[in-house]
Amino acid sequence: MNRPSLSIVVPCYNEAACLDILHARISGAAKVAVGDDYEIVLINDGSRDDSWGVMQRLAAADPRLVAINLSRNHGHQLALTAGLDLCAGEQILIIDADLQDPPELLSDMRAAMAASQADVVYAVRRQRAGETVFKKATAAAFYRLLTRMTETPIPLDTGDFRLMSRRALDAFLSLPEQARFIRGMVAWIGFKQVPFPYDRAERLAGETNYPLAKMIRLAFDAVTGFSTAPLRFASHAGLALTGVSLLLFVYIAIGWLSGSAVQGWTSTMLVTVFLGAVQMFVLGMIGEYLGRLYVESKRRPLYIVADVAGPIQGKATLGFRAEPVEVVRLPDSPFPSTPNNERACQSRHHPGEGRGPVGKVAVPKRTRS
């Protein structure tokens, strides 16, 4: 394989309004960094707007652009995984399509990688323009809590915007899990990783594709994928509640021996509700881990590629790439068909009936009685 010096991987969901400007800015940054020796990989993650149509137009005009159309919406992390799996560059830049992360920082990031002999340069956000106070506060609290819960040190205030070497990416692609928290997985593989501080801009156009529900789901994937602390909480809570139960038993026994009635219906109900809440929480966390085991046991591909536009070089090792559909015309028929339809047509023959030319079914002649 003739690998380009650089691959720029961009997952996209409903980003039609950004794609032309995105392509122009990424192409300009890549040419400044490596000349013409690069590829741009755009992944359409089941967009509902005209993102795929715009990608096809850009791929037809730019021989260095590869557009990948997934069969459905797989989610940001799996769409990004598809792009990383199918790219071919010696260095790989991960960037989102909303241009909050400036692609013009590419040359500086490559210089930082070369100067420190690192395999990963991850961007650290100093400022987050255009984001609400709630999102900034919850993100800061989440990363700090995650760092305390996991044994793998995950850098604070980072996203997926980073530059990786080929050997670091190959190590990342050896991790096959379904529930993916990519910034944590990249931290887990090790190698030398250095920070690159920058100021994050506002979104160029459209609305965020990471609402609160998706952020919560990503947080659960991060916690359950990199920490067993919730399961250890069950053990700690069980020990603590056992101690409290023993104290309550001593209190009840003393009251019974002294002949006084044990008061406290309200406190009894409070303890019952509290214990029930703790049990349900523990069962829920166990269910999360069991659910992950169930999903992993099915060993399904992480993504399915429906269509590709442009000169793709990479191979789908973690997913499945469907064969392209070629439209053909049946003999003596004005309607187009596909090879699959022809095979389906041929499979309808009944035993004993003749078979005509490809795409036709020979039907026995009827006789009048």
C-alpha cells in the first residue's frame, strides 16, 4: 500500500452547511503541512440532510477526498472508528466537522510531535467559546471524576481532536469493543503522548449533535469501559449497611430487654426505602456491565459501509464494507435492475420448468382444453 503522509478523518452528521468550508480549510491546512501527499476521509453517519450528496460532489472534484457512507446512524464514536479503520496515512488527524477545532493548527501539532518524538498529540481546550456554563461545568466535573475512578490516566479537558502516528493507530485498531470511548482508548494504549493547548472556537453552522442524552450515554460508556468502581461501590455499600444493621439490632435488643416499646415507624420506613434505593442502584450498575458483556459476545461488526466515493485505500478490519451495487439492464426490458434482482428472478423457477436467457423466466405454454 502506498500510504500518504497524512490522513484527516472527519465524522459527519447533518453537516451539509459546513462541508464546503470544511473541505476548503482542511485542504489548505494539509497542503501547508505536507504538500499534496494527504487524504481527507469524510464519514457520513446516516445524516438526514444532504451531507452525502455534498460529499459525493466534493469527492468527484477532489481526487484526495474519500467519502464513506455508513448504512445507518451508528453514533459519533463508531463513525470515527470507521474512518480510522479505513484511512491509510502515516499520520492521522482527527477533527470534527463543525470547525470548532481549527484545522490550521495541523502544522504546529506536527511540529510538536516531531520535537517531542511523540506518537500522540492531543489538543487541550483552554477556552470553549459558544458553550453554555452548564456544559462547561458538567464536562469539567465529569473528566475530573473519571480520572479519580479509572486506573488509566485520561487527560483533562480534551476531546477527540488529536494527531496520531500510524503505530499508535494500529494499536488502537486492535481494540475491538463495541461501546467505545475513543479518547480514553487512545490514552489506554500508551506510547508517548503530549498535550497541545488551544482555544476552541464556536460552531460554524447548525446545532450541536451531542445533546444531553448522548453526553450521558458517552459518560456511562466511559465509566463502565474504564472503571470497575461502580461494582466496588456495591461491596462498600454492603459492608456499610451491614454495620448499620448490626447497630440497629443492638438498639432493638436493648429496647426489648429494658421492656420499652421500640418507637420509630417513620425511621423504619426511611431505612427500608433507603435500602431499596441502594439495591436498585447496585442492580442497575450490574445490569450495565452485563449489558456490555452481552453486546460484546455477539461479535457484530462495529460499522457497515454502504457506499464509498473516491479512491479508498484502507481495509475494513473492524467493520463490514458492502459490495457496490451496479445497475444493469435486463434483456428486452425497459426497466433497470441489479445483479441481486436477476439472481432473485432466476431463483423463482419451479422444478421442471425451462430457463430462458439471463433475467427471464421461461413460462410453460398454456393449452386450451
